[in-house]
Amino acid sequence: MLSATIAYQILQQEDPQSIDKVKAVLEKHPWYANQWQARLQDVPVADRDLVLFMQAASGPTTFALGTKEGMKSVMFITGGSLNS
């Protein structure tokens, strides 16, 4: 999520119009309608675009943790273990 925050801040300073373009793409993602959109309702309007970026950035980790192979990858990277 940190990388999403940094990317958002850079875009905000250097190319604010691109935030709307990225947001439009993210709103077409299947997780937008069934996960992200509901979470955004609890976020102040001024912060919603940033939080959307953050949610999208955490998507690959969420997916990885949902599968045994993905979990093994995360455990390898973090130095954890997975008994199997």
C-alpha cells in the first residue's frame, strides 16, 4: 500500500489528470463492485481516490493469500513457514 500512496502523491503533483484515468480503469475491475466500492463509503470523499489506489495495490497480496501456492510464495518472501 505504501507504493500506491507514493505513486498517488507523485501523480497528484506531476499529472493530476492521470488519477482520473487510473480511477476509471480501477472502477472496471471486478473487485471494485463487490469489495472496494463498499469500503470506500466509509472513507472521507477527499481521501477516496487514494484509498482506491491502496486497495488496488493490496489486491495481489489478497489473491496470493487465497491460494496455497500463493501462500507459500508469501511465506518464502517473509521468511515464514507453511506446513504441508
